[in-house]
Amino acid sequence: MNPVKEYFNGVYLGVKTALIGMRVTFSHLFTPAVTIQYPTQKMKLPERARNRLYVNMDDCIGCDQCSMACPVDCITIETIKSTPEDNLGVTSTGQKKRLHVPVFDIDIAKCCYCGLCVPPCPTECIKMTDVYEFAEFDRHNLIYSFATMTPAEIETARVKAKKMEEEAAAKKAAAAKAAAEAKLKMAQAPAAQSATTSPVAAPQPQQSAPVQVGPLPVSAQPKADQPTAENPPADAGPKQE
Amino acid sequence: MEQFLTSLLGDTIWVHIIMGALPLVFILPYALVTIYLEMKIAAHMQDRLAYMRTGWHGTLQPFADILKLLQKEDTIPTAADKILFLLSPYIVFTGTYAAFAVLPFSKAYIGSDLNIGVFYIVAVSSLVVVGLLMAGWASNNKWSLFGALRSAAQIVSYEIPSAFAILAVIMITGTMSLNSISDFQSSGIQNWLIFGGPFPMGKKLLLFPFMLIMFVIYYVASMAEVNRTPFDIPEAESELVQGYNTEFSGMKFAMFYLSEYANLFVVSAIVTVLFFGGWASPFGTFMSGPGWDAFWFITKGMFFVCVNIWLRWTLPRLRVDQLMYVSWKVLTPFALFCVLAIGLIVVW
Ligand code: SF4
Ligand code: SF4
């Protein structure tokens, strides 16, 4: 383009584009504003928006799944075993509640709203709500306690649980004692027969070991079961087949 | 009006004081309205709402702004040149306010009907440059100084095309008094100078395109003279913090602010007088009279203020070299050519 033409073209374009710009802004002057007056007017939240957590304590069985799922460890749960005579009722999903939950704290200041705590809950009692305005002046106010038990209730539950535990421990001790006695008896019995059993019994301990793993968690049993390895092969044999 | 006041109060100093203070009575509410308008127009052009909380649709916000500025601590940098620093906002405002003296608000009210009115305006508005330079220099801040220098360079450059535009009008009307220029265009919209003035049809048609170009030139130049976007490089927030008024706060800043808006009205008023009939009613004798005159003058002035705001929120800021290019390589040659053409047409 020759310079003169370029010059006039530039001037023409300058004026033209300014006018186009003015037209655009003028048309926007009358388009409705997209802003909303926030505190009085609110946007509709999308379905499944993740905001503040809520725990329905009536349904919580204290299983600690949510706390374990949480990547930032902001859920603190403490539980107390209930005694058989306490009836804690059932959850809305029909599960029996076995644990008191004296502490259920969520530090919402740490929470990253990832929602990972929601799906593991077996009773669907921890969930995201649509509340998002919960600013506080003191960050300690952001630790939400959902537990519903009063201190007195917690104390009784503790005492009861302790008592139950003690009883259980006593039972266990008794059981252990009984088992030890049984073991002693057994040890005496096979000793007499050892001459006849030993050739067959020799490979038994290795094979029977995996079988023993199953019932292992059942408390106090392992000790009682242990001696069976040394039981006569007539018992152990058919079990493995 | 002066005669009326004299007959009322006698030939005392009060007459002059009232005459002198009247524009101030206009400027203050005008500034409040314009601040509000500016924010609202800006917001709506960007599909926002702007102030909504203070009063109905935020109408009380300008008052809140003023109140805030009044309460603000008035700081003076220790390294600043105190006297110049303190003086500069008032000089800027004086320069702006002095221009109001010759604005014909109505046929009956003009502060002083000087026979060199336009020339006087061109002269006193240069005082603003001095004030800005003082402000920038005295702040002892490099951004302020840059802003002030840019502002001076810009105003001086743009005074040339705007002077040519004024010259063209003076050639046609044969007078420099703003009142007479308005009077020249009275009796109907077809007589406004933008449409060729009160001449026979052929001459009007010949004049019309040149007057249109002159109007555009003057409007662009005046926008640059009041340092408004797209010519706000003296304030260029992104480069210079806030330009020459960076170091000012409280009332001194308010003075700058006020004079910016007052200046905006002055240039809009001059555009009105030079090209759009000043106080003259667009319907000839219908709706004319001292009160109506003031109404038309202020309405037309406000219209151009709004156009200025509209442009401000449309166009981005020019670069310094582009600014100089527009002034020296586009506006000035076009203005020269138009002055020549208009001169020939008028003589013919
Ligand atoms: S939403 Fe995420 S961070 Fe918050 S409590 Fe649940 S698992 Fe933890
Ligand atoms: S996963 Fe559900 S039931 Fe289990 S502790 Fe958490 S809230 Fe309670």
C-alpha cells in the first residue's frame, strides 16, 4: 500500500472502529446486568454442590469410616462400646447401633470439601448441605461438634463400658486359665501316645497352620486352639480334605 | 442578570460575589451527579449494576464518597516541596473555575460577557497545565513527575487542533464572545453551526461536512485536554500509579477530582456553544427564555459529558507515541485543511 493510502485508511479505520466500539458498549448499556445482589439474592446451587457437612447423629453407628476416608484428617470420632443391656436402637437403614459416639468433631476450617467422607458411610448419615455462609471471627468456632451425648451420659456409658470390659477381662482370664488347664491335660495325654502317633503327626503342623488363621481373630480362642495341632491326626486329617 | 441584581442590591460588592459564586452552586451538584452517572454508565456498559446499597440504586453513594474524602487524613510527603504541593490543587481548580466566568449558561446569565471569551478560555485553561506540573514536580515522586510531564505534553499538543476548531467557528460567526456565538445560532436547530449555521442552503451544505470534521476534531482534542480515557496517559494507573495526583489525599485529592469533572463540563459546554447552539433552544422561540436557556445549555452540556463517559468506557488507553501521532499527524493536518476550506467558503 502506498503511504498516502495507508494514512487515510488508518484514519478511516480509527474512526470506524471507535464507532463500532461505541455501538457495542451502547447496546450493552441496555442489556440486563448479570450481577446479582448477593446477600439478598442468591444463585441456585447446582445439584450435589459440596458445602458444609452435616451429620445426622441418630443414624451414626460410629464406624469411623468417614474419618478414615478424610484426606486432611479433620473428623475426630471417639466411641464407647455399649453394654448388651443398653439398647441404642437401629438406624434408619436398619443397622443396629452398638457404639456410643461421645465425640464427633469436624474441623470445617480444615475441610477441603472433597466429599470423600460421604460415600463410605454405611448409613448415609454424613452428607453435604447447601449452606455456605458460615464465616466466623474465631477459627475455633469452626470446629463443629455433632455428638449429642451429654457429659453425664458419656460418664455413665464410660463406667458401664469399663465395667463390661473388666468383666470381659475377668472372663478372658478365666477362659485363659481354663485353656491352660486343658492344655496341661492334653499335653499329658498325648505324651503317653507319642510313640504311636509321631510318624503320621510329623507333617501335620505345616499343613494345619493355614487352617488356624481363619478363626484367629476370635478372641481368646487361639490359645485354646493352639494345642489342637498336637491333637491326634484322626481329628485334623478329614478337615483338610 | 447582573442588572437585575444591581437593581435589587444596589451597586455593591455582593452583586459580584453572587455572580461569581453561581457557577460553584452549579459545579457541586453537577459533580455529584456526574460521579454517579459515570459509575452507573460504566457498570451498565459492562453488564454490572454498580452501587445498589446506599439509597435507592446507590444514589447516596457520591455523598458517601465526598464524606470519606473529607475525613481522610491529609498527608504531605516529607520530601515534597510544601508550598507548591499545597498550592497545586487550588491552582488547577482556579484554572478550571476561571473558565466558567465566560460560559453563557443562559442569554441572561453569563459571568462576564468578554468580547474575547473563547480566547480567554484557551488562555486560562493553560493554567491547569501549570497546576498539574506543579503537583507532579512538588510530589517528589517519579511517577507523579512522569504523569505531570505527559499531561503537559498532551495538553500543549492538543491545544493546537482545538484552537483551529475554535478558529473556524470564529471565522464563521465573526465574534469571540461565547454569548454572541450562541446568539448567532439561535432560532432553530437548523441554524446550529454543526449543520452549517444560519446561511443559505448551498453554503450550509458546503459547510456541513467540514463542520462535522471540526466537531470531531474538537471533541477528541478536548477529551485529551481533560485527561480522560482514551487519553488518560497522565494518570495511566497501570504504569504510573495515579500520575500527578498519586501523593495527594483527602481534600487536596478531592480538589483534583472536582476540577477534573468541572473541566469536563467546561469542554462539553464549549462544544455546545461552538457547534450546538449553546443556550439556544432547538425549536426556535419555542421553549426559550432565560430559564429554558439555562435548561438547554445544561442539558446539551450533560449530553456531551455522557458521550465522554461513554467513550471512556469504550476505548482503551492510547500509547504515548500513538497519542502524539493522533495529535500531530491526524488532527492538526485535518484541522488545517478544514480551516482553509471553511475560510474559503465563508469568504465566497
Ligand atoms: S469433605 Fe473431604 S476434607 Fe471434608 S471432612 Fe469430608 S473427607 Fe474430610
Ligand atoms: S461413616 Fe457414617 S456411620 Fe460411620 S462414623 Fe462416619 S458418619 Fe458415622
